[in-house]
Amino acid sequence: MRKLSIIICFSLFTFLSCDDGDIITVDFEFDSTYESCGELVFYNIKSDPYESLSLKITTPELTLEDLLEIDADSTLITTIDISSSNPFNYRAYDSDPSDFFCNDVPPSDVLITNDLESTSGVATITTVLIEDDNDGIPADVEDENLDGDDDPSTNPTDTDGDGIPDYLDDDDDGDNIKTSSESPNYVEGTGFVDSLDTDGDGTPDYLDPDDDGDGVLTRDEENKSQDQNPANDITFSSIGADYLNPEVAETVPATAYRQHTIEQSYEISTILTNIQLPGVSQDVFYLGTLDDSATSNDRYVTPEFP
């Protein structure tokens, strides 16, 4: 929950003191995530009671896609002056306002019972891109920290030398078998538990370019179908794929790597500073992080084959 506290003197006319009447303190408690609509409104809705916080941005013209145009360091900071063109509002309603923000015409059966607006302050929107190969091994674990820090993006490990660091590479050893299919068996808080090592050479299959130790690279054991997927090349069905069967050592040289999938997740967070609502003064207020399907994406890379 995020809290925005106000002090109410019946008509909400002052924050510091109340000359006429008792002081009543109210906490606006909202979830730590907000949603978005159109070009561009951020809003956070709660029930019991029905309330919302919203930031409408019209100047400059801004879309959600604009906020995904991160810089080379995977970060974008956008600063918006809160004004009459970009107001920040707290509203209370007499019924559920879920359809209030995303419709051209707000529902007529939802009445605003209180509307406080700030036209001053600053909204700082920070976008951070996080990428992962979704292979079941955390990024910081896949980086050997050769430079002594905890940032896998600096001097990262690249086991197969294909130009994609392990923490983004869904096939770490470049054998055309996805890492997640080679049973690395990483358990959070425990580490690797009995990672599959078919040939027992001490190198787990997900890092071993020759999984069965027969002298033929796993990616070159495409004896039945040459499609960059040794998993479906099976000479003896009772044993399984040839790349795991040391008794089959025929070589059909691979000619390409498989396409790699890298998951992208954009974290968009907003902080408001120096907002002034009637009856509310807040130096810093954390609106939260954006919850929107557009902040998740995939990108695809096929490394150059040696």
C-alpha cells in the first residue's frame, strides 16, 4: 500500500492547522501498482471507499510507447511538470469507478463526490529495462562476476562465445538444446541440485557441448532431421535422442544456431514531488509502478554461426 496523508478541517481548506473545527487525519491507501489509459493517463483505483489517484499528461504529447524508448544504459527518465495541462487528482466516488478512466465518455451512473486537484509539482517517470533468458537460472548466478561486481551486464560470462552472455542466452553451451531442457535444476536459496550430467564428466549438460561424451558435438548429432534441434534425432527410441546416446556417434555438422528468445520487462515507476492539493501538501509521493501488458515483450536473436 502507498499512503498519502491529509489533514481535513471539514472543508479540506488547510494542511497545517484548523482554526474552525477539529482536525481529522485521513490516509489514502492505494496499491503499489497503477494502470494507464490513452495518451496518457496514469490512475490507481481502490474500493471501500471508492477513490482514485490520477495523473493526466497532455503536454508534451506522450504515449506509453514513448516511455519504452530506453537509453543505451537500459534506463529512461522522463520529467513532467504538473500543471493545468498535466493535473494530478484525488477523487472520491459514490460507486465503482473502474470504467471511469478508459472510456471517452465516463459512465453517467458514477458520481464524483470529492475532487482535489494539484496543478503544481513534478512527476518523475523512470523506465528500467530488465532482460532475461528465462532458462530457470537467475541472471546473477549465470554471471561469474569476473570483474568482482554483482552486475551481470558488465564483463558477463559467455560460455559458448556466441556474443550473447549466459544471462541472456537460452542455450548457454551453444549445442542447440535449450538450457531449460537440459535440467540445470537451480533451486532458489539452495543452488544447483543434481544438475543433469549425462556423461559424468563433471560438466553439467547445460554447459557441456558434448553431452554424451562420444566425441561428437551435441549440435552435430542431427542424424534424422537437420533442423537445428538434436532432440528430435532418435536412432533408438528405447534410449532416446542420439545426442544423449554414446553408442551413436554419427556426425552431421550443424550449419546454424537456433533462434534465441530474450524476455523483456519494463519497470515504469512514478514519483511525484511538491504536489499541492487543497488540504494536502506532499514533498514526495511514490505513485507506484505501472501494471500493463505492454511492459512485457520478447526479442529474438539468432547468433552468427562460426
